Amino acid sequence: METIIKLTAAQLSKYTSQRSGEIKFGERILTVPKDKDIWEFTKECDAGFVLFGIPEDIGVRANYGRPGAASAWEQALKSIVNIQHNKFCKGSSLLILGHLDTSAVMEAAAGLNTNLPEERKKLSALISEIDKEVSHIICTIISAGKIPIIVGGGHNNAYGNIKGTALAKGKPVNAINFDAHTDFRILEGRHSGNGFSYAFEEGFLKKYFIFGLHENYTSKGVMETIKKQGDRIKYNTYEQLAVRREKSFSDEMGHALGFIEDEPFGIELDLDALPNVASSAMTPTGFSIEKARQFVHYFGRNKNACYLHICEGAPELDNEKNNHLTGKLIAYLVTDFIKSKEL
């Protein structure tokens, strides 16, 4: 079964608003030609970065969150292809594979009720199916010598990202998560709140740093679980950095990097950490978008940074006038990551 719905050159052109005297990203971005094998082309092409989407919100629903994350991929794509191709960032450095075919699992999840235990188990089973596909795709991209950039879906997909990276590297890897939540909940069946705990339990995640936890939304039980892991999990809180100012943002980035940079690591960024950004757990308080961009640049430039995952954005939860802004934000973060590597 073909699990990736390839983005064609014709579709890319349709999304790209061409303008006389300008060159847009979409005019230079690579896509897999119709007559080429997707993985052979990925390995052979000149692009260093591979972008693909995961249009699903099953993991969010199974974690009692608001659906909508399935809409992030298309909105992000529309914004990314219309960035200017110039000396600061070149579209030719990016290959867009397309998106994971989630139509069957989304359809199967549509009528399930999260509040009924048996139906929640079915949601978790569907998420496990997505896990297998995501981990395979990530493993294949990294094994081809490329850097994956993953957009969309719930934070349940951190599990597949971490597992795929670990399989490609042949050893457990580290992760840093810019998030209001730990996503280290109990192993009760897969959902968006336990991607890291499953990856940790199964031996794919070695060290884990949570950057900017919101103290009001981290349970005592999760904190006790983290404490039991000793030196393998560290964190700071948003309140420590931005409210009480006990720690500085830049110093903490250095501290976090020192904790994870000894092994390959993934960069996870949950859009629900940013105020007033449409997401499954939208917040009125949090780090600025500029801080998030600094974060992506700072960690992305490290040689051991293996991937970037931007998740939980839900443009359809915003009003029609503003729903393009989530896609535009994702596009900024994607190019910040690309620039950090190229610089």
C-alpha cells in the first residue's frame, strides 16, 4: 500500500501564486517525478530537507483535545510555496514528498466517542497504525541522508519521529520539546499526551528535555514520574523563565543543548505553547513567536539535530479571516530551521 500521497508538480504549481519579477519557493521546490520511485529520488536529489505532512487529529481526540490539527498541513503548504526564493533561503533545498494517507483511519475514527472506554481503545489502535507509518517514513528519510521536517497532526506523532530516528541511527536518541505540556502521560493506549513516554519505555528515547512547561497544566503524577527517571529527563517552566524570571531564556537554551547534544536529537515544537495560536489546547499566555523562532534556529544549527516536528496547529479552529496565519507561522518556523542548517 502506498502510504504517502505524493505532491505533484501540477499541484505545487496550483498552490503557487506566481508574480512577474519574483521567484517563489514553489517555483524551485522539488517534488518526486511521476516515473520515479519515491525513495530512490529522495536519496538521489540535491535537496537536503524533506517535508511531509500528517493530516490527522485522532491522537488529539483520544487525549480529550479539540480536533482540528488535520487542517494544518494544507494551510502550511499554501504558505511555504509562496515564500520568496532568494539569497536568504532557497526553495531548491527542499523536497516536498506530500502527506501521509490518513483517509482510512480518519474515516474509521470519525464516529468514535472518546468518553466510551472501548471506543477510546479503538482510537488508540488507529494511532498505532499511524505510528508504524510515521516511524518507517522518518527512518527512510534519515537513512537517505536527508533531514525530515514534519508538519501537522497531534503530538502523538513524536513517537514515530523518535522511533524512526532511533532505527535509522541504530541507537536511542534524544529529544527537546518546546511545549506547555510534558506529553509524558501514563501508558494507557496511544494518544497525543504520551508519545514521549511510550518512546522512553520502549527504549527509543534516551534523554528528554521539556522547555517551558506551564506549571498550571502539569499534574503531580506526571511530575513524580519524571522525577523517578533521574538524570534522563529535565525541564524548565514558562513561569521560571517569563513570569518570575528566575532563569533566562538564552541561558536555558544553552543548558538544554548541553543536556541533549551528545546524541542525535529531534526538535519538537507544539504550537499550543504559543499564545492565541489556533491549536487543540489553545493558550492565552506563553512564549512569543519570536522566542519560538529563536528556539528553532538555536537548536537547528547543531550538527546532531536530526528533524523538526511542528504539531497541534489547528487553523480550522480559527475564524475564516485568520486561519491562514497558522500556516504562515509554520512556514516561518520551517524556513528558520532550514536557514539554521545552511548557515
